[in-house]
Amino acid sequence: MINGRFATVIHILTLLAQEEGALSSSYIAGSININPVLVRKEISVLRAAGFVVTQEGKNGGSSLAMPPSKIRLSDLYRVVYKEGLFAHSRNLPNQHCTVGKRIGVIMDGLNTEAEQALLKRFRSITIRDLLERV
Amino acid sequence: MINGRFATVIHILTLLAQEEGALSSSYIAGSININPVLVRKEISVLRAAGFVVTQEGKNGGSSLAMPPSKIRLSDLYRVVYKEGLFAHSRNLPNQHCTVGKRIGVIMDGLNTEAEQALLKRFRSITIRDLLERV
DNA sequence: TTGTTCTGTAATAAAAATAATTACAGAATG
DNA sequence: CATTCTGTAATTATTTTTATTACAGAACAA
């Protein structure tokens, strides 16, 4: 199971898609039930990726930078998970063993294949679709 | 990124497929470069699932219970990951918020869709295929 | 039979990853 | 110019993952 960032990001964007106007990090954090600072961190990633815009200062907050139908889960996956889906062993495998020597490359290959399958599916799901499921 | 068990299990089975005779947990651990107890734990899972057989006692060790071409990555995925691919937030989202109330179900749905895509791809990859990549 | 070398498993400790909290400067608004 | 937001760094706490220790039991060989 991979970390909760994907769920957090989806939750944030679905909220922004649903509610009128800009939402504060505290409000969003209250819905997800996590710390507002974490929300601000994820939002800063989403902002850098162009999905949200933020208004600083009093009455500030974030809102979507594009229609929810333009935000695909495949894009979000890429924003959140820079590394592959499956972890390598954190220790270097024995390089004197033929399997140990190649397992890294093999796992990288599997990662790529798995992600391609996943992304293919996620390219056709948008935040708008998720909003409909709410 | 999800934990390293999948990589560990694949490494174990590829080794067993490659080498002659039963392999001890220490030997396997030496190739993966992890603790032998971890190897024994994973092997006990693989044994329960019917993929390996183990000989206890002196000169003991494990070997494949079936030809490598019969062991599909989709089966291994199922053996290792009982929970979904994407974590829920570990805190319960705000149930008074429409999104918070539904996000769990929505994430479950995405998990299912993602896993189906993944498993579809992994059904056609076996340990034998990985052995060829070594 | 008895010593040796394996496994199985539980219990504990260490390390790493994740999340929460605290703190504070700066932006926008009324 | 006080208030209420954001951004970000730094620290602490929690959880997850991995490693280690310990020991009983199985199989074998001398």
C-alpha cells in the first residue's frame, strides 16, 4: 500500500471542485481530518503543477485553475509519485549473485509495466468523474 | 511507493527458479541482502499459498512447488498485498462533509480499478519470464 | 544417541517514513 | 494597522518497516 498523498490530493481537488469560491487550508484540513500544514504542502505541489491557484492573505484560499473535467488522475499520479510503484529493497542486493545483480533492472521494468497499465486506466478518470461519485 | 515485500518475494522465487536444489533462508537472504528471518517469513507466506515447499532440518531449505511458468505475478501480488494499492487517510475524514463522507468509498473504487488494470497486465508475466530477464 | 544445521515463530529493538505541531515572516483585506 | 490568511522551515511524534535476538523443534549424519 502506498502512502496517503494520492488520497489527500484527490480529496483536496474534489472539494475544490464541489464548493464555491476559494477554500482555506484549515477548511480543507477539517474535511480530510489532517493538519492544515500538510494541506498547504500538497496544495503547493498542485499549484506548481498548474491545477490550483491560491490567493494569499485575508479571505484567501485555493481554487481550481481549470475545469475538473481537465484534471486526470494520471496527471495527479505523476505529480504525487515521482518514484516507481514498487520499492526496491533498500539494501543493495548481492552483486556477486546473478539474480541480485539484475533484480534492480527487473523491478524497474515491472514498475514501468505496472504504471503503464495503471496510467492507461487513470487517463480516462477525471476529478469531474469523482465529483459525480460524491 | 509501496513496501518492498513484492520485490522480496520476486527475488526469492527467481532465485529458487534459477538454482538447483533447495536453498536455505540464509543463502537467499545473502542474495537479497536482508535478514534471514524476513526471508523465512515471506517463504512461509509463499508456502501457505502453495508456491514453495520447505524441507526442515539439516540441509533443509525451500524450493519451488511448481514450474516457474505457473507462477504469475498477479498471484504474487494478491499474496503480498491484502489491502488496496492506495492508502486511505489514516484519520477518519469529516463525516459531516459530503466529500469526507464519500471519499472512502471513492478511494476503494479507484483501488479496485487500479488493481484490475495492474492485475490484467501481471497475469501474463510469470517467474519464468523474469528468469529470462536475468 | 547426540551434535549440527536447518526452519518457524515470537518478542523486542532499531531505523526509516510519514504525519503533526510549532513558529514565524509575509500577503491581502477591511 | 489589526486580522486572517498563506508559505515554509524546523522540530517532534507516531507509525510502519526492517533487523535482531532467542529458542524450540525437525532432519540428518556420525
